[in-house]
Amino acid sequence: MKCDVIAEGIIKAAQQVHVKVPIVVRLTGTNADKAFTLMNDFAEKNKGKINVIVNRDFDTAANQVVEQAAKV
């Protein structure tokens, strides 16, 4: 599946559901650059309402999940 399609799905879901916990997204694969841009734009536009953290690296994303879980 293309990363941009997945990113669009995450964005639509986050807009429809009140997400109370941070969303950590790791994007790698086909159209990852486009997906990364989509997710970053969404995160910036919704700063303060939805906490979205976007990564390209699995280890960094995993560490951020642990950090965010400790805060919740």
C-alpha cells in the first residue's frame, strides 16, 4: 500500500474521532515523502488539538511511543 494513502486514512480518522492520546506515525515505502508532508501539514494545522508525531525511522518512532505513553 502507498504511504500517502495510509496518511490520508490516518488524517480522515483523526478528524472524525476525538483522539485523546498522541499519534506516532512511522512512514517508509512508496510515496513516503508525500505522506510525510501530508502528516506534517496536518500536525501543524492541528497543533494543540491533536498530537501527531511523524517519523521515518522505526527506532525513533518506537522510542517516541514509549516517551508519549509515559506522559499519558
